Amino acid sequence: MSLNLNVAAKATNSYSSSRLGSYVFGLLLIGALLLSLAVFYLLRPAEEDWQLNLVAVAIVGVIFYVILQYAVSRFVEGARRAVDRTAQVLITSAFLIALTPLISLLITVVTKGASRFDLDFFTLSMRNVVGEGGGAAHAVLGTVIMALAASVISVPIGLLTSIYLVEYGQGRRLSQWITFFVDVMTGIPSIVAGLFAYALFEIILGPGTRMGLSGSAALSVLMIPIVVRSSEEMLRLVPNELREAAFALGVPKWLTILKVVLPTAIAGITTGVMLAIARVMGETAPLLIAAGFSNDFNFDIFHDRMQSLPNFVYYSYVSQGSVPEAYLARAWAGALTLILIVMVLNLGARLIARTFAPKIGR
Amino acid sequence: MNSSDLPSVPKVVVTKVRQRPGDRVFSGLSRLSGSLILALLAGVFGFLFLEGLPALTADPAEISLLERSSENPNFWAYVFPLVYGTLWAAFLALLFAFPVAIGIALFISHYAPRRIAEFLGYVIDLLAAVPSVVYGLWGGTVLAPAIQPLYVSLHENLSFIPFFEGPPSGTGRTILTAAIVLAVMVLPIITAISREVFLQTPVLYEEAALALGATRWEMIRTVVLPVARGGIISSAMLGLGRAFGETMAVAMVLSATGVISVNLISSVNPSTIAANIALSFPEASGLNVNVLIASGLILFAITLVVNSIARWIVDRSKEFSGAN
């Protein structure tokens, strides 16, 4: 009925004739969902405690909708438009499918993490804690120390390398090699970075060596390529006119780089470094291998195992002790903390990029 | 080129720029750190090789990890099921992630309203920012129990297919669950790269297709996808490389026994190299450590090959694409 109305009302306009209004598809969607509901209800098993699975109803309903709208559109608008509409529905639902795990994950982390997200969690360590109580202060501390040490190693190396690539090495063999191998480094699996750091310190200091510095070395292997890539991109964005103006005034090249090029690109470089720190702070596997885990505070990066927040979450989950609920609650609180740290770093990085970006466009 | 033909023009005297000490120090430093990266990578290979070698040369009977694996202890017999598991899990993950990721990339680049497209891109990047251990925790405690009933019904209705042979796992911690978690993790990588390639499609081509009367989907199928083909393939391969190396999600979700099977829903699952290292390393000592390091070297080699092929495709398609 609605189809006839639609065609009749718009028959005068030759461009919109035989096209369906969007409300038709809204009605179709509702109809498809109701149909799916009916099918589920009619085909229900004869059990007392039968419950309607709303997720399944929605999924089947969307499948019905795809078929229905294709049939209707094909009948009224022709095959080509029907395919176009179907593609649009499928592509849009792909996006919704991807949002489902993200939303589910964020909701679970927030709801389950909130129960132990308290003062104790950020002031106590796990020393002598068997069941409930305790906290992750030692893990937060370890994460911060190791991430800072990794930055101290990787930022100078990464930044200087990108300066070499952009300012000195153009067209040289060495810079081509570096570009290629930085690509290779971005593909190193994180656990292999951990094995490398472990092997390195085992050869130097003997078997079984695990310490914070080793963890930082592993993180640096992951961090350096990210820093090189992002800073290189930012340095290339600096307009050549600025460099030429400085050269024309007789400024030596190194001073030009230090006083002109770097300040122009500093916002972008900071953003890249912060994103790199956020990335390595969430790494579990390399620290599991290289830094080990501990239940106590450790301020000394050169000795003994050092706990990190991701490993705290991992061990709380894997070895749930006598009171599994307490361990899981701590794991979720740790996950919440971790996500918050990473999100703050991410948002801060984007904010810096937006606020301090140089006005290059005239 | 032509200057040699004109002898009458006086030769340009090239004065050598005076090298200030600051210049020399600075360029030396930057070259040094560049070389350091090369040395570092060589070190990764070298140290892993040095530490992995004993696993191959030592008597397999002395290594407890290998003894457990089969009646004929041997490094390759130990590592082969792990390689299989790594490839299998990554392949499954890619199977789920690839169509969805391409859909998202198209949605953001060609379907979503311009104003919110950038924001939607951030949302997908958010998926990439979530640490892997959190995915593992979510997969093990939320996804696995939620999806377990599905495995039971898959087994009841489709058990004639080898994938659903069962018996269904009681916890839901199967290779299929792990692959779904992996799929969520590689999704943002594939999306980010293919979105970028889609946006590089020359607008003139798109407008030409639309002007010839193509619908939006026909325009995408005939213009956007062919131009982006190289980028799409390489994005899939980079996603594959990420899935190979992903450790925690698999280690925390999968209950692995190290078998070779295509059964997706049973509680007997193949393990992956990375997850096996993470699970065995903390307790390992002596030659077992060397075995694990050697398996890590194999993982490195696999990812290296896949990533290099991906980069090669990107570079090649850059030359031929209509974008330039």
C-alpha cells in the first residue's frame, strides 16, 4: 500500500519517480525485527525456563531486513539500486558489528573495575596479600619507571635518527637502509622484543637475569621505530622556506635544525612520543619475559624483578588464589587503570597536536 | 647535462662550506643513532640466534620441554604444532576481521557524513589503543562464557562439519573465541590502512563514474576498490603479521594443549608460538629457555616474511596506482 502511495505522490518528478522514500525502509526494518521475534517465539523449544535471546533476535532480524529490502527495492527501483542499497546496509552494519566488542569491553571494564578502584588500590602493594585487599601501587610504579626509562633510551635515538633521515641522509645508502629496517622493526612481535632483551642480559649478566632495565630495553625496541616514523613525518612537514631563510641569514645547519626546524615540529613530535609511550605502557608480553613479576615495590631499575600494571592484570587473572573474586576484582581494577592511563595519554597527545600545531597554511 | 656543451661559460667555483664543529658533532650524532638502529636490529637477530642455537644442537633427550611433546623428541616436532596453531589462529582472525574492516573503512571514507567521519575514525583508533591484556581479560571472562552456548548448538546441528566436531568446550575458551578476540585486535590496523588508501582514490575518477550514472556501490566497485587493491592486500597482510605476534589475548583466552586439529569448538586446541612462550617462559630454565627463544626466532622470521611481502606490495602498487 505504501509503495503505491509513494509512486503516485512523486510521479510528476521524473528524477524521483520509482524511488522509495527512506520511511519505507524504516518500516521494513521494524517489520523484519517483528518477524524475527515471531519466528523465535513460534520455534521456541518446549521448555519451562525458555528465555528470549534478544541478541539472536536482532541478528536474525537484520538478516531478514537485508533480504526484505533487497526484494522490495528490486521490485520497485530495479536491480542496480537494490544492490546499492544492500551494499549500504552491509557496510553500515559492519561498522556496528565492530562497535559491539568495543562497547561491551568498555562497559565491563568500568563496571567490574569500579569495585576495587579505591585508595587502597593505589597505595598498597601485593606484599603478604593472599586473599582480599592489597593494591597495584607497585605495578603502577613499575610501569611508570620502565616506560620513562624506555623513553629516555628511545626518544633521543629515534629523534636523532629521524633528523638524520630528513636533514642529512637524503638519497644516501645508509638512510635507505635505515628506512627499510625501521619498517622491519615495526613488525617485530612484542614477545620477540622481550626475548631479545632477556637474551641480551643473559649473555652479559648470566642466566635468569630479570630486572627493570631489561624490560625497558625490550620496550625501547618496540618504541624506537614508532618514534622514528612519527618524528620523520613531522620533520618532513616543516616547510623548506624556513630552512632556506635560516641558511640565507648565515645560520649553521645544526643551529637551524635546533632553533628552527625542531621548534616548528615539536608539537607533532611530542604527540608521536606520547602515543608511543601509551603503546608501550600497555605491553604485557615483553615485560613478562624480561622484567618478570613481583609482589613488592621496587624502585631500583638495575636490580631484581619489577612488576608492571599489565602483568599485574595478567597474573591476577591467571593465578587466581584462594579467593578468586578478589583476584578478578583487582585484575579488572588494574585493567580500568591501564585503559584510563592509555586514554589520557592518547587524548593529551591529540590535544597537543591540535593546540600547538604550527599555522603552516597561509 | 648541457653545461658541458657550453665551454664559454666560466666554471662555477664550488666553495666548500666551512664545517663548524657544532655541525660536525650534530651530524655525527644523528648518523650514529641511525646506525645504532641497524646495530640494534642485528643484535635482535644475533642474540636470539646465539641463545636459540643450543636448542638445535643439544641432545633433545636432555630438554624436558621437548620430551613432553612426542615420543621422538626433537625441536622441529615440538615447534611444528605451534607454527600450525599460529598460522591457523591468525588465518581465522583475518577471515573474520577482513570483511568487517573493509566495510568500516568504506563506511568512514564513503558513506558516513563528512562531519562525523573523523570522529568515527577516532573511535576505531580507540580499539587499537586498548592494551592487549585487557582484550585477553575480556575475552576470557566475558566473551568465552557468552559464546559457549553457541558452540553447543553448533555442535548439535552441524557436527558433521569437521570444524564443529566437538565435543563442545564447557568454558568456551576455544581457538574460535581466541580468533574472534584476535580479529577485534587486528581490525583497527586493517581499517586504518585501507581507509587511507580509499581516501586516496582520485576524486575525478569517482565523479566520472557517478556522472556516467553509476550508483554509489557501482562507483566503489569499479573505481575505489581497483585503485586500492594493493593497499587492501597489504593491509590484510600487516594485520596478519600483527595476529601472528599477538601474545596475551591468545594466552589468556585459549586453553591450549598443542595439538594439530581443525576443530574450532572443542576444549583441545592448538597453541600459538607467542602464547606458548608467554605461558612456559616464567617457569622455564636451562635449555628450555633456549628452546623457547628458538621458537621466538621462528615467529620473528614468519612475521618478517609476511610483513616484507606486504611492504613490497604497497611499494609496487604506489608506482602504478592512479593516485599519482
